[in-house]
Amino acid sequence: MKPNKTNQRDYCERLLSTDKLWKKILNVQYPYRHAIKKMKLGNTIDIGCGVGRALGWLNRNSIGVDHNPMSVGICKSRNLKAYTIESFHEATRSDEIKEKSFDNLLLAHVLEHLEPKEQIEIIASYIPYLKKNGGVFIITPQEVGYASDDTHVTFTDFARIREVLNELNLEVNTQKSFPFPRVLGKVFKYNEFHTYAIIKS
């Protein structure tokens, strides 16, 4: 098992380093931002929110959770509502965060950092905070993107995602390759698996 490096300062700094000026000028994040906004996820828990990129694209009542305290601090400096895992649980105990109060969970580039058992456990731990008809939106990298990061430990394609969802009594609603067809996942670093699942009735 690889040690998880995503809770360290240098990983957070690496996330920040991707926000380069030329990328902002060319608006390279537009397709990804549009894809998340198009989902209309409502009040969402962004699990593994990092420095808040996706969290900033969500409904203003959404929250982020991350195990990296520096990442959470950066989210807060950007006026985003974010918690460490510890402070999230404190908020649930104080009733600041209530069960069955969120429309969706978002896991964007999270599951590939986890061992198979951990993938199931992390989603399961947040399902109680979903409303009755809630859903889970999962984004994971395809081949080139997966190979580009040494903190990735489990290649999580559509088949693996279905295995995880079956364990959690979640039903696949949609699965698609984004932004390009699946065949480009072996040559384009930023091609992703997008899966949306709902709680089985």
C-alpha cells in the first residue's frame, strides 16, 4: 500500500501551482466547470475538495471536506465553506450539519487516491447526509491522467465504479467519458470518467 501523500503541504502547493496565469487567460477549466454546473447538483458535499476549485462552482450552500488542513484553510480564504474531517464530525455532533440535508455528494479526483476498501468506506460515511432522493457524482481520470500522479493508487474506470456503487446500494444513472470519447483517454491527460448515481429506492 502506498502512503497517502495528499494530506501534506507539498501536495496542496502542487494543486495551487496548477492555477497558472496562462490557464486562466485561456480559460482551460471552462469545459470542466460547465460540466459540473450543468449537473445542477444543488446543496452538495464536495468530498476531497482540495483547494476549492470545484467547490467554487457549486451552489453557495455547498460545503467541502478535506483531510489536508492547508487545503481547507485556502478554501476558507476564498470564502468557501470547508471542513477538515475532524471539524466536519464536530459540526455534525453540534447539529450544525444535519443528516439528510444535502442533495448530492461530489467526489472529483478522489477515488483514485484510495485503496478499493477505502473507496467504499469514504462514500458510505457521507451517505447519511444525503436527502431521500440524493445522488453521488464521481469523477476519475482515465489512463494518462492516472499515470501522471504518483499519489494515485487505484485505477478507477467505469467497471470499478460500478463495483463500488453496487456495494453501497447506489444505482448508476449516467456514465460518460468527458470531454472527449473514451478512446482518447490513453493519449489525453485530462480525459475523465464521469458517473452519476442515485440511491436505490
